[in-house]
Amino acid sequence: MAEPLKTDAPFYTEAELDALEVTDPVAALRIAREQLQLQKQLEAQTPAAASDALPEIGALQSVLAEVRQILARDGGDIEFVAFERQTLTVRLKGSCSGCPRAALDLKHVVEALVRRRYPQITAVRNIY
């Protein structure tokens, strides 16, 4: 049985971790370890849908619930908007709506989780 996905690990760029290491090396090390562990968990997960059939909207919303837990750690949120032609459209809300790192979170958190489970989804995009 697969171990549950840890959803409270932060996603920081290498530059952000380097800057944090100057002021708080213990926190930087802890965050880097959590981030590495989450990346390994994501890589270990197998796609839920083995066929080319597109996922149901309910299945996508359950993946977005996991994403919501990750984003909520920094005050963010996500909303399902639409799913058409293998493209998932979401709306980043809360702290994510004005955050300069929102594009990174969209790619490295939202798209990574969604495409890992449903590789037939070709794009994840954010609308405002």
C-alpha cells in the first residue's frame, strides 16, 4: 500500500533556499528535506488512469483538494473552473492570486500532481 502524500511541504526555489540559509540554516535544511521528500513521493506515484480516457471532473476535484492543502499552508487556495480538450483551467485564489511565485506553484504543485495522476491532461492554466 502506498504511503499517503505529505501535503504540507513547501515549494521553494533554490535561490529562495540559499537566501534563507544565510539567515536561518536550520530552517533552510528542514525545508529542503521536506521538499525533496515530497518530490520523491510524487515520482513514486503511479498514474491513476492507465487508459487514454479523460478523468471525471470529480476525480480532478479530488486532486485539487490535495493541491488546496499545499497552497493553504501559505494562505493560498485553488478553484476548479473548467476542463475542456485535455486542458484543466483553475483559478488561484487567496495569497496565490497576487503572489509572484504563483506561476511556479501552478507548474510545480498543481500541474505536477494533476499530470502525475492523469498524464493525458496536456495543460493546466490559471485564469484570474
